[in-house]
Amino acid sequence: MASGWAPDGAVQDQIDGSISDAVRLARSRLPSGPGEIHCRECGDEIPEARRLAMPGARLCVACQSGHDRSAAQSGYNRRGSKDSQLK
């Protein structure tokens, strides 16, 4: 595949960069510290199994699912070069 001025492996570098960014973002959103016994949003009890599996849990599964849906990122690769966007 002709790549113009892009160096060999540039596409793979973009893919790797996008994945690294997504992993870094997900890790930054993980809770830390002591967890809660009751959900901060709805007040329901957070099951012990969830607290053990996810230290620092502050929301029940239902409230966390709502937060995860609203925080979804677009699939657009913002790391792409201008050359790749002009094609």
C-alpha cells in the first residue's frame, strides 16, 4: 500500500497509540482507596462480591452502567495525521 510521506509502520503506530490512549484513560477512571458500602447515587447496598472484586467501588452496578454509557468515547482517531485526513 502506498503511504506517501508516512514512514513504514505509521498505520500500526496510530493503532498502537490509540489503544495506549484508551488503556491509559480506562486506568485513570478506576476508583482507588476505600470503597463504599452503599451506592453514592441511589443508596442501594453495594454487594460484598463487587467490593471485593473492585476495591474502591462507590457505585452499584446499575448506576455505574449509566455512568459508563454516558462517558463513552467516539471512535474517531484524533491522533491521525493531516495527510491521512485529507485522503
